[in-house]
Amino acid sequence: MKGGAFLLGFVFLASPRPLAASPITELVREAQELEAAREDDRAVSRYTEAIQLDPTCGPAYVGLADLRARRGDTREAERVYSVALEHVPGLRAALVGRARVRRALGETREGDSDLEQYLKDESDLNEIRELAAWYGEEGRTAAQLAAWRRLYVSLAGSSGVESGPSPAVLDEARATIKALQILLGPADPVVSPPGDDAVRRGMARIARRGE
């Protein structure tokens, strides 16, 4: 009996207990609540404290940079995103955020580069569409067409699922691709490839399906 009681006590003591939230997590949570209450200065202080305690705290960097951007302090937001990526290179939200503030600062190619880097490993439809719009603003028609083709392929691939795109969205993508193909004309390397090998012919057939 004594042995059974001892074993029961050991199991009870060894059982995992709920872990309290870390001070850093609490600071970020408080900052988010303060930001929602429009107490921005106090929110900045909390985010900054979290970063000082943990220089690899991604949510604190992104929260602080997003807050700076929302307040119109675009240059400081760009600096915070850049510091975040130095300490946490895989912080995808910081890469997208920096792309947008760089565009706002007039650093269009740097912004494009950030979003292009993000999309190397992601197929975020909203970000692909945003990048296509940026290319259009810059008059980079070939890059814009390539982005819309990628968007169309992603949309078509998700059209069979319940939360997939509506037919209107697919129609818009087809119409945009067709318009850009006409605009680009013979300069389109997919529809009018310079060579005549089987791979290029196959790429041309795929491209024309969106017409």
C-alpha cells in the first residue's frame, strides 16, 4: 500500500503543469492591447521592452514596425523591419512589411525585391496580386504579365476547393493576362518565344489557355 501511495505521489509530482506565459509574451500581449486602445506611446514602450529582453522576438519587431508605419513614421518602420530581419532572417512578416514601407518611401526596386524574395517560398495570392500591381505602376509589363500568370495558375489550382476563387476572379485574371499579352506583343517570351524547341512550345500552349 505504501509503495502504491509513493508511486501515485511520484506520478502527481512528475505530471506537467500549465506553464505561465513568459514575461516577453506578456509584454507583446500588453502592447497589442494598448495599441488597440490607441495608447500608442505606451504600446511602443512595451514592444521596445520585449525586444530588449529578447532581440529575436519577431512579434515585437513586427508589432513595433507596423505601429510606426501606421503612424506615418515610415523611415523608422523601415529601420525596425531591417533590424528584425538581421536578428530573425526568416521573419516573413517583416519582409512584406519592409517591402511596403520601402515603396512608400519611393524605394520601388528595393520594395519589389523584398516582395519577390518573400514570394520565392510563398504562394500568397494577395501578395502576388500586389506585386503585379506594383510592376504595372512601374511600367514593367513583362514582369506584370509573369506575376498575373503565376496568380492565374494558383487560382486555377485552388478552384476545386470549397474556399476557392469565384468564377469572376478567374475571368478577371484571364482578361488581364490577355490584355497584357496584346500590350506586350512579340516581346512576350512565352507566347512568342525566340526559339522553336518543344519546351518553349509547351510554355506557349499553357500561356494561351488563359486567353
